[in-house]
Amino acid sequence: MDVVRQVKERFLENKQKVIEGKLVGLPIYESFPRLGQFIPVIPPAIQIMFTANSGVGKSNSWVGIILLTVYKLKKKHPDREFKFRFLISLLEDSKEDFIAKLYAALILLKHHERTDILELNSRRGNPLPQKIESKLDDVEEEINELLFYCEIVDSINNPTGLYKWGRAISNKLGTHHTKELDFTNDEGEIYKQEVYSHYIPNDPDEQVIWIIDNLNNLQMEYDKDAGRVLTERETINKWTRKYGRLQITKHWHWTVVNIMQQSAESEKPQFDFRGNLIIERCKPSLDGLGNSKECQRDHILIFGIWAPNRYGITNYEGYNITRLKDAYRSIIILKSNISETNKEIPMYFDGATSVYKEYPKFEEMTEEIYKKVEKREVIP
């Protein structure tokens, strides 16, 4: 069959791309080797999700794990050509705040100086320190290089509006094709109608990654088919099913990255009859997805982000959380149709700069590492 041959040919095409030094997905394994054992790349044509409780770092996750991975790749392999394009739909932050986060991240990554949005805006009671100000011009150039790959919008927050914005960009990056099919009406008469066929990108080697941060802020909209305004749950499902799964990933072969908060109920500490904290019930879960549990069905890969320090846990999986405090996060593979699930990777996390870095195995955590984390001197 033709489709069987096409699949086989894709295997061989991807092999040849790798031989030629091209990428067949965003490589996670270079920046995050422990996570890369299970999810080596973020492939095209799938929908994935990051979910966490409020204030744990949902927005930081895609910046640190996906966007900054491209920055690190370019620095590590300056002679290689990386073909990525990011569509970034900010439903929570403004474009200016997002760029401020990039300043903080790249000042840390490039100059090993730690700062944050408050300090950058002289909102800590003192003017911006000279040692940070002196890095701004250099980092500005780096940010412009990174934003060259990005299309950013912070003024559209309903599903159909987002889709139309992305569709307009897709017309610049490729061509949508239709085909004519025969249909039969109620009277038995045959008529012809054009239906969607396929999408051909201008550059088949370019991976388009569309990030929506976050789904809980989607604006409810009037739906013609339903004849009413959709509920929050229906609004989220419309984006993940009608647009994300059935159009953008299936036909355009783009990667969609959705950010979603856990429900308020799932954030509450859970205790057994003796008053002991039930750790597993405190972690993010598929059942705890806020506003819509059904949307998990539309995702191939779902990551949970967990902060044991938020629950007063002093030791977790061998790590001294009393010392690591809020600099510890776990990335949990909650769902995966392409790898093993329920795998948990310990991460150093800096919320001020959106930087993630894998911790060594707990038995390899030396006193020197703990001291560096306590002083926030851990530099990727």
C-alpha cells in the first residue's frame, strides 16, 4: 500500500537527515540528558502539555526547557544550521514582560550574573546595578537573534482568534491544498465540494513550535454549531481538539505546546488518617487538570512540574529539600505515547531566570553542590 511505503520512506529520510547533521525534532537530550533518556526530542506533529500548580513555574518551563534549548544549541554548535520557528501566544504575560525574562535568563547563561524583572526595572528600592546594566547591550543582541525565530502575540486570547492568527502565518510558511470530493444530498443527488487535503511547507526541514501560555486564560467564545457561548471546559477542548489535534498537528505537522494549571482542589495537601502527608496525591496529575480533564486525550505527551518544598517536605527521593528549597523541581512524565511514563527527573530551577538544569543523582550531590545551590551559584 502507498501509505506503508510512505512511512518506510520517512524512516529513510530521517536517517539521511541525521547523517547530514540535520535535526528530526528539537533535541532535549543535549541540555537534559537524564530526561533525554525517555524523551530524546520534541518531535514535530504532536501536541504536548506542561501542567503544574499555581506559582510553581509553568511559564518558566517552556522558556527554560524548549526555547532556551535552542539558544544553548546555537552556542554549542555555532557552525550548524538550526531551523526552528516559534509562535508564542501569551495569554497571561505581556510581550514586554516575556522579553524582560529573556534578559534575566541570558544575563545568567552568558555572564553568570543573576538578576530578575524587579531588579531590571529598578523596583527593589535601588537603581539597576552597574554590573547588570553593563551587560544589557550585549544581551540585547543575543535576544534579537533568538527573537528572529519567534512570532509573538499577546492580544489574542480566544481559540478561533488564535487559530486565525496561526493560519495567517502558516500561509507565509507554506501552502494549504484542497481536493474535490463527491457528496450526496438528502434527495440522492450527487454534488461536488472542496475539502481540505494537505499542507506543504516551504521548508520541510523547519520545525514550527506553537506555544500557548496558558489554556486557563482562554476567553470563552460564541460557537455557531452550539448556538451559544462555550463554557471554560468547552473552550479549552475546542482549542486542543478542533484546532490543535485535528488541524495544526495532524495537517500542518506543527508542534503545539500547551501550558495548563492544575485545579485549585488538586493543589490542597492530602493527608492520611494519621495526619501524614500523602505525597503522591500532592503531585500534578492528569485528573487534576484545571477546567478540563478531557483535553488530556488530545495530547501525546504531558509533563507535570512539582515543587516538594511547597508542601514542607524536607527530604525527597534522597535530596535534601531543606537545603535546596525552591530550587528543586521534578519534571514528571504524566503521559507519553512515545516513551515510558511516570518517570521523574530532578531539576535545579531558578524562577527568576526561567533556567532549568538537571541535578546529579542524589548519591552524587556533594556538599559543594548544595552550597552552590544555597547561594544560587549553579550556572548551566
